[in-house]
Amino acid sequence: MSGKGDKIEKIISRLQARIGEGQFYEAQQQTRVVAARYTKASNWEAAIDILYNVAQSLLKAGQGGSGGDLCVLLVDTYKQAELKPDPASKNKLLTCLRLFDSEEPTRRKYIGEMISWSSKYGEYPAGDPELHHVVGSLYAEEHEPYDAEKHLILGTKDSAEVLARLEYEWFKQDEAHTAALYAGRAVLPYLLTGNVRAANTCYRTFTSALNQDNQGQLGIQDVSSSTADIRVYPSIPLLNFLGLLLLAVQRGGGDVHKQLFTKYGTLLGEVEAWQEPLEMIAEMYFGIQRPRQSNPLMDMMSGFFGGGASSGGGAKRPAVKAPTSMPAAEGLD
């Protein structure tokens, strides 16, 4: 066994030497040929080891196209081997991912293939939450909110705070009265995936940052009752709506929903992008049926992530591409 291992190590060293000599294309092509030989023999471990190591070396050498090509081939080998997402297999993919330059075009394809593999061979139909979390966090660090949102919504328990902070930083570039629109970009999708805990985390994180940055300026009022303590923002009524909606989802019923929508109906009518998501939430949590559609959840998510709705103050809400696959609530809450 050690003899076979030594042979693979020698192959990898030889290919890495080519890269050291600047023969990037040759190293890439030779790697593909050698990996194909081991793949044909169903020696998945050897093929993966070669692809993984040489891809890293190419990426470190600034050869994103060649390294990215081998990364995509690495995922394809995972698929052929019917490898399941486990800490070791995911770690290899994420190690390579972190070596990509943010401007490298093949990175997006690699991410798509990676999520697709985890969806097919893992337990989460929308893709592995850990992979989504790392990808989303990476996009958040690069200030790419549209891409970050789609992945963080399907991520881990740590994703909610990352998403809330991303939305808050984005909001700070806009007018003060638009706060609820940005908070809603995190809260509503989490409710739609059945992840109430994450929706609450987002709301709490977003409003805490808002309070910290605007101490004494928003006229915030703390209101207590026998069942809940809530913070009221007189100048941002739709933020109050989101907080009350979260409360209603957890403790209320149809009557609470009706009162809430009666009180805020006029304001909600001015936020077109929220209408379909709120209809779906009403059906999911309060049993209020909406007209049947061919694929209501997909249509609703498309509506939420697209379009340029505006608030009453006229602030445009940035358009976001719809996710390519619908989320599954399993394991998220």
C-alpha cells in the first residue's frame, strides 16, 4: 500500500515541478491524463489526491483558469465515485475554493458544481449547509450581497449573523427610512425556509447594530406586555412590522395575523417585493390559503429576489437574482 502511495506522491511532485518551471498548461494537461487513468481504474483515492494537490499548486501560482479546470474535474471525480459530503471531502473543496482569486471566472462554475454534488450525494436537497455558509461568507467579505444572500439563507446556524451584518452594512449606504427593507431581505427568506430561529437572529443582530449606531436618535421605545418585550421604532414602522411578524409566527394565530396586516396594510402595499413572500408566510404559519400556482414557492422566491420595489420614501430596492434551487428546511432550524 505504501508503494502505491509513494508512486502517487512522485507523480504529484513531478507535476508540481512542471508548475515550478512555469509549464502551467503542460502540468494541467498531464494531470488530466493521469487522473483519467486512475479514474478509469476506479482508483478514486489516487485520482482525487492528484487533482487536489496539483489544482492547489496551480491556483497558488496564479493560474486560476488551469487550477479552476482541475477543481471542476475534482468535483466530477467525486460524482463518479459517488462520494458523500463528509468533513474530509468538503474540506478539500473548500481549501481549493479559498485559493481562487475573486475575479477568476471559473470560480463560479466550481461553486455551482460543488453545491450540485453535495445536493445529489448529501442529505440536503438544496446543497450542504456548510458549503453554502463558506461560499456565502466569502461573497459577503467581497461585498457581493446578491450572491452572498442566496448561499447564506441555505447555510448553517452561523450564517444568520453573517447575513444580518451584511444587510446592515449595505443599508448604511442608503437612507435611514429604508432599514426595514434591508432587514427584510434576511428575515423573510429565512421564514420562507422554515428557519424561524435564523430569522429571529437576523432581526436581533440587525436592530442591535441599528440601535448601537443611532443611540438617542431614533426615539426607540421599549414596550412590555405579559407575553413579550418588544422595541418600537416610531420612525421606521416596517421594522416594527417585521418584529411583530416574528412574534406572531411564534405565538400568534390567524387573529393576530389579521390585526397585524390591518394595522400595517397601507405601508405594506407600498413595498411590492414583500407581497408574495408575505402571502406565502401567511399560508405557512397562519393557514391562510393563497391562490394555487404551478410552483408557488419558486414563484414567490423569484418575486422576492427580483424586481425593484420601493419604500414609501421612494428608495429603490436592489434587484437580486432568484436562487437556482429551492431550499429545504431540514436541518436548518
